[in-house]
Amino acid sequence: MEETYELIITNGDVVLPGEVLKLDIGVKDGKIAALGKQLAAGADTRILDAEGLYVLPGMIDMHVHFNEPALGHWEGFRTGSAALAAGGITCYADMPLNGNPPTVNQAALQLKAEAASGNSAVDYVLWGGLVPGNLEDLEHLAAAGVTGFKAFISNPGGEGEGRFREVDDDTLYQGMKKIAALSGILALHAESEELTAALSADALRSGRTGARDFAASRPAEAELEAVARALLYSERTGCRLHFVHISTSAAIEMIHAAKLRGLDVTAETCPHYLILNEDTMEELGPLAKCAPPLRSLEEQERLWKVLADGKIDLIASDHSPCPTELKLAPGLSFFEAWGGISGAQSSLELMFHEGVNVRGLPVTQISALLSGLPARRFGLDHRKGSIAPGLDADLVLLNPDHSYTLAAEDLLYRHKHSPYTGMTLSCKVMATLSRGTVVYNAEQGVVAEGGGEWLRTYEGQPSI
């Protein structure tokens, strides 16, 4: 009996691991049922014509901050996931800090899960946190289904007793031992607190409060020292590591060398380190403030070089939103402004624009960094990350030749500020499908809002 499909995407250039082929994609029950030439449509089959478009696997963004519970007025699951869907992201990982309470125990995880349930346009996983005093909570968080644990080596900021706190060396080491015993993974914000705190205090005492002063207070050496320390602890404990938002090529080289020595370690960078630089930060002000800070144009080029050489494991947005007044209130110094970039809606388009259209990197390589590699690293590759029969029909239709200028009104975030507004991009997401359902198209906006599911994970593999 001939297979029947609920949906056929036809005439597109389908981006597969290592190659691009003109294929039809047959979808049934939310899964990719077949790839082939001229798949037969039934009487009830919907046809989606992708002529002139790339069909890519949906991006998996392993690093976003949606701030619920309690801080949804900064960004919540409904607005944040809508923006992701508009940017071609079909699965994301929400970080454990910025919400109140932060996700550092099972009760807080339950509050986070309740805030997300029924409010996400696309599927998601949730990180747990490693902070001083919660070592006994790690096993409960793992059993409840977190994708891994996040820790800060430097002060993450925020106010109050309940805020997410950086780890001391003992917590970091003991936490790694515990996470290794759980077959878990630890994600690290790697900057030396001792170094950045001293340099920041000196800058403020001296009245140096501009953009370049902030960058100088968080130098590359702070990243390199923290990465080296964490790699040493990983070697001693056997803990799997993932370094988030790495900003320098030297740190990438250090991590890559550790991987060649046999350590189970990966690194991400973010579009803002590849697209923006210190000059942009001075020009745009706090809109472009983040930690680690944006680096020099020369460092940016070195980062592209290690990316092209295959030494970066994945790209994530580190979407870190806030109310606009915390960025741009009159009289706010660069040091006082909230540190975080709102950019997740633009990640895929930015990487395709700059990586493929400008720099000529293979579309398959950029797709792997956005989709295939994060899926493999975080145990999602039996469901997501590639276009193959049996996987979820998480797909993006991208016009590679559609030039447009990003405007604030295009953004679906709660607060419509981004360092990328005003930028002309040479490509555009035309439609996003989550498990076969069109959750975004460029003409109508988000059309399906609450269908995303929490993919609970344990020991690297999703349990549902």
C-alpha cells in the first residue's frame, strides 16, 4: 500500500548532513516520513511549495533566558518562544537563572515547568543550576529531567538573597564530581571573578565607565584563566563540560586541545561575537553590552577562522532580555546597564547571512553548528537536529536571496530592542514548522502558540 502523507514540502533545496539535494519531504504524524523525488500526494495531502528556498532543520538554541517564574515582564515563554519560531528555532534550552526562584532545586524546576507548559510555540529543554549549597539537589534535578547544569565562575549579577550565585572553587570541584557520577553535563560561564571584580572596581574608582572601559575590565585573560581551571577540574573529576558563549579564539583552541587529549568537552560561541565588535559596542552603547564583552575586529576574524576550521561545536544566542529602561535609561552608565543581548530571533539569519552569503562557508557547516551538533551533544539527535526519516518534522524554509532591513516592529520579543535592528540581512526565514505544524510564516506571523513540549532528559537521552 502506497504511503500517504499529511504534508509534502516540495521543490526545496534540502540541507542534509554534508550535502544539499533537491528533494520532497513527506510528513506524517509530526515526523519526517520520507525523502524522495516527486512523492505522491493523497487527496488530503497539503502541499508546501519551497521553490527557490532552502529547507533546513530547525535551529536548536541551547542558551536562552526567559526569566519565568516571576520575571516574565522581562521576557516570558510566550513572547520569547514566538520570537524563536520567527527566527527558525524549533527547540531551545532555557537557563536556570534570572527567574525567581532560580532553577536550583526540584520545587523551583516545577515552577519553571508550570510557567512554560502550554505557553511555548516550540519544544524546549530546561537547565538546572549549580550554586553554592545545592549539591544535594543535583540528583533530584537530574531525575526530574533537566538537560544538564549551569554554573557561573564569575558573578552573574542580580539582586537579593534568592538570586543565582557564582560558584567558589570547592563548589565547582565538588559539583563536577557529583555531576560526573550522575552522567550529567555542566555548562560554564567561564570568566575569572577575582580578575574581573578587581579590574571593574579599579575602573569605577577611576571614573572610567564607558564601553571600552567595560571591555577592558573583562579581558581575554579572564576567560582563559577560568577555562584552564575548569578543564583541570574536568580532567580530575571526569565531568563532561560545555563552555557557553566563548568570545576568544585562544579559549577555543585551549578547549579543542583538551578534546584532543580525551576530555569530553565542547564550546559554543554566539552570533554577537561573530557579527559585532568593540566598535559596535561603543557606537550602540548598552544595547551591545554582554559578558564576556564584545572583542576587537581582529579577534572577531580569529573567531571566524577557528569556526571555519571546525573547532567550535555549536552556535547559541544567549538571548538575555530586559525592560528597555534597564538598557537605555538617561544617565545610566555602561557599567550600570543590564548586561545581555536580545538577539535570538535573528541567530539563524545572521549566521546564514554572514557565514554563507558573505564568507562563503558551506550551508551544511552552518546548519550543523545551529542544529545537528547541538542535537548530538545534548541527546536530542534521535528526534531533532537533522532532516531524516523518523525525526521530528522541525523544518525551516529560508529564502537565501531575500534582502530586508530588520526593524523593531519585526521583533516578537516583549521588549523590542536589539543591536541588530537597522541591519540589512540578505536572507529571511519564510516559514517554521514544529513537528509538522506551521508555527510561523513571514506573512502571518506566529500561527500556533502553545504546542511546544518539555523534552525531559536524563543521562544524555530524552525520556519523553
